[in-house]
Amino acid sequence: MPLLHDDFAWLRQRVLRLSGLVLEHDTHALVETRLASLVREERVADITALVARLRAQPENTPLHQRLAEALANHETAFFRDASVFEALRTTVLPALMARRGRTRTLRIWCAACAYGQEPYSVAMTLAETGLLITGWTVRILATDFSTRALVRASEARYDAQEIHRGLTPQLRQRYFRQERDGWRLNERVRKPVEFRPLNLMEDFHPEAPVDLIFLRNVMIYWDAPTRRAVLARVRRMLHADGYLVLGAAEAAPLAEDGFSRNLIGQTSWYRPAPLPGTTASVEGASRAHPRPGATP
């Protein structure tokens, strides 16, 4: 039986609360396809029976978590949007290292990390600059609401198709070893990455401010109120002179979100700025945007 209109409307509201994902009105077929595996796992007759089971359970049960995970898009790749990692290597990292020279500590957060390609790409970039072997303390926190995705990410094992997306032969040879069931990242690059479950729809607090936040290609699936709420929480986690980078297709934060835009090379990076009605509290918060490619 195809997905009923009332069931689809219920799914849209439930998934919005669980993950912030906005299911468009014309995505019935996509929803049915992505939930087919859940129908089989639950051993129910069809998607109508699955929705009936979901409706009968509280929102905080494992089945609802699996619902949100099944509908999430975990599409990712190593070094996705190469210009971001070029700006990270040539401009952002040197600027942060200059500011953190006394503590020699860097904290980076990759939100919605999916299967781990992004945080591992960050770690490889740090390895290429020597940061993983020169006495710096580096922590890369990688989070996702999907526990299944995090299990895969923590294994750092990728198949042939995944390993050839975004990785040069040189990086593959330098940081991966081939095993019978795929390719595995070496321990030195895995070590600074810590995976942890975190739902961006819920409130969260940092153990300490982070210097750099990757929040890429996730807000494109959210509505405006969800986006504003998450950006407010993200801003609280970011160090006063830190950086936020979004996906290339995502709209820039508004002024009232408390970020200023900096163009670095071909990419936009965002810095904390005074919220309307407040006074600048960090040096340079009101500086003009630097010219493209300049060190912020």
C-alpha cells in the first residue's frame, strides 16, 4: 500500500522535530524508498503498518531514531569542496596557529559528520602541515545524530568507490592501507578524531570553546526557524576569534545571527560578530572584511 496522505503529514512533522529535516510535499516516493529497509527490519506488511507502529510509540524510542536515520542524507566525500581545504591549509590554520602559539592547542568541531570523511580530511590536512607531530594538542570532535553512521565513521574503513572520491593517489598511499574488505586510515590520522552522538536539534554545551566549526551541507535541509536556533547554539560553542564554515550552497547567516563574512580564496568563512545592541568584546570584531586570500 502506498504512503497515505495523513501518514505522510505525520511523518513530516515527526522528522522535523527529530532531525530538522524538511520533507517537501512531493517526496512521497523518496520517503517510501528510504523507509523500505525499515519496513523489512520491523517485519511489517507495508509502510502504512510501519507508520502505525511509530504512532503507537513515544518519540524517544529507538524506532523513531531509526526513522530519522533512514531519511537522513549521509552523502559525503573526502575533501569535499577542495577550495575549503585549500583555504584551511593556506590561511585559516596559519592564522589560528599564530593566535594559539602560547597554548599550542587547537579544537575543531565537524558537525553532521556522517561516515567520517570530513573530519578525517581535516586530520589529513593537519598532518600535511605537520601539526600532528610538532607538539601541538589537536582535538577534532566529530558528531552526528546517527549512531549507525558514527559506528562506520569510527572504523575508518572505506570501500573502493569511497576511497576514490576526493582523495589523490598520493594521500591514499600516505595515509591508508589496503585490506581485504577495503581501505583503512592509519592510526596517526585517526587518533585526534573523537566521534560522539549529538543531535543539533537539542541544546548542547561545549566543554571548552572550539576554534573552528565545520557545519556544511546540513542546513540546506532545514527551515528558517531551525536554522536560526542551531546557529545561535553554534555561536555559543565558537571561540571569540574562531571560524565557522558552511556548505557552498547554503545561505549566509544573517546579521542578527551574530556572524560576519570573510572571503578567503574562493570560500566564505564566518567570524563571531557583536549581536545587534551589543558592544564588540573581542579585538577586530568590527574590522572590515579582509581582501580575498588575506590572512584574517
